[in-house]
Amino acid sequence: MTIFLAILAFCIIIIIHEMGHFFAAKACGMKVSEFSLGMGPKILKKKGKETLYTIKLLPIGGSVQLGEDEESDDPRSFRNKPVWQRMIVLAAGPIMNLLLGVIVCAIVIIINGIVVTPEIAEFRGESPSSNQLLKEGDEIIEINGHSIWSSMDISYALQNSAMKASADDEYLSYSFKVKRDGEILSFDNVKFSLLKNDNGATSVSLDFAVRARKIDFGNVFVYSFKEAATYGRLVWISLIDLISGTYGLNDLSGPIGTVSAISQTASASQSLKVNIISLLSMISLITINLGIFNLLPVPALDGSRILFLVIELIRRKPLKPEHEGMVHFIGFAALMVLMLVVTFNDIVKLISG
């Protein structure tokens, strides 16, 4: 059941992305020749008024065929539409993924019935290390230069440094910026104890709790955007870490790994409510990840096509479709090779547990 839910969630994320392209194209009066979910051989198809709707064997992607790299005399063709309309159509898919992430974050908050703020509610223990400088009621604004938008940012900022601590460290010091009674205060030596598990992994002993507030329309709206923005920033930081070599190829996950992660998340707890919240949180992270990734200027992705349109605006004339098509074909081929490698790693991880 959890595997089915995971596959369904993955398909919904893809459909939302492609629907963004599809409806934006229709709104701009463009001709859409095919709307497909999945990749590989077609297993179901239905012809609409002008669009062929298909479902393909492998649920690992989707596409909206607009003839982006084709010359045509049809005034409704993609390349014959104004640049601004083409930009809207290309950006609509990733934007829909980002909006879905915000909506799912709002649903999680509503199910919880509370919003968790970055405000310190109380300290734990008789002599917690952090309350030497921090006080109850402090709103945490920044940790080690990392802006705090949500409570999840606190965990990330603390744990990110703990992962780099040496085996002999008992404490870690952090710089905090807090808002106290309307005044911004900075502290440079806020200490937290470190914990080590049997595998040698290090984590921070968080000795304070943050404040939870009952939901209303205003804070649900604000905090759903804050939570989504936090996910987006984590995705961006991870991309930078990947490029810089902090993470390797083995740390990437493809569709199989993503479905596996969703499945495990959806069944990790004995509580149905906790599992639902965890599943929705994972979906939010994945759809925001997809939205940001597709906006990157990588050949074959939406971001690359938008970049070509920016170049067209600057040059005041389009590039030859065969040249642009070749760039995207090479990029697509490279992405497929990468996906095969990542999928192979996903399968090895599943077999090895």
C-alpha cells in the first residue's frame, strides 16, 4: 500500500508539472500535439480534439509536446508565439511544482493544528548549555549566518555544523542573532552539547523547545510560504554541495530511490497522523526540488529553454531551431545516462538495504 501511495504521489507531482505547461500553452493559444505521463512505450492513449493524451510504461517523467524545436507556418506553433508567452509556458511547469509545495505545507500545518515558530518557549534540564545567553521568548533570527525562517531551519543550522565536528569535541559554539523585546541581539558563543551514536555520527543536544501557536488564516498563509522557502533553500544548498564535491554520485536518488524514500517515510511511525504528515512533508520537498531543478540552465530542462529565449531577446532574433535542438538533445542524452547510473545505484541500495 505504501509503495502504491509513493508511486501515486510521484505521478501527481509529474502531472502537476506538465499541467502547468499544458494549461499555460492553451491560455496562450498554442497547439499542443501530445500530453503524456511516463516514458517508454505507450500503454494507453486517447485522442482529444487536437491533443493526444497518453500514459507510458515507465512512470518516471512526462512531457507536453509543443514542437519547441520545429519551424512551422502555423501561427499557433510554439516558435511563432511572442517570446514572453513562450517564457510563461516554459516557466509554468516549475512554478506549479513550487505552488504545490506551498499548498502541501499549508495542508501539513492544518493537519497539525499548530504553527511551530522559531521562538524559544522553554529550556530543558537543570543547566542547559544554551540558556547561558538565550532567554525564553527570544525569536531566533540567525544561526551562524544562516537566516532562520522556520523551526526546521534551527535543526538544519545546528546539525549541519555538528556533522563536521571532530570525535573529541564535547561542545560546539554557535553565533546566534535573536529578537528580544523588539531589540536585535547577537551572541557569539552559544554552546550546545554533542551526542554520538553507536555509528559515530554526531548530533546536537537541543536543550530548548520552540513555541507552537494555534492556527489561523494569517499564520497558516505565512508559515506555509516560510516552510516551502526553507525546503527550497535546502535544495539549493544541496545542489551547491553536490557541485562542490561535498556529496557524490552515490548520494543522488532517481525515481526508484524517490519512491522508496516516500514509501519508507509513509510507514515509519505507528501513528497514522504522523505518517500522513511525514508523507506530505516529503512530497512538498520533492515537488519543490523538481521545480527548482527544472529552472536550472541545464540543456533539455525548462531553465535552459528560458535562457535561450533570453538570448533571443538580446539578439532580437531566434537561434536556428536545429542548433538549439541539438543542444537540448545532447543535454537530454546526458540526463538519461545520469538517470541510468542513479537508477542502478538506487537498485543496489534497495538490494543491500
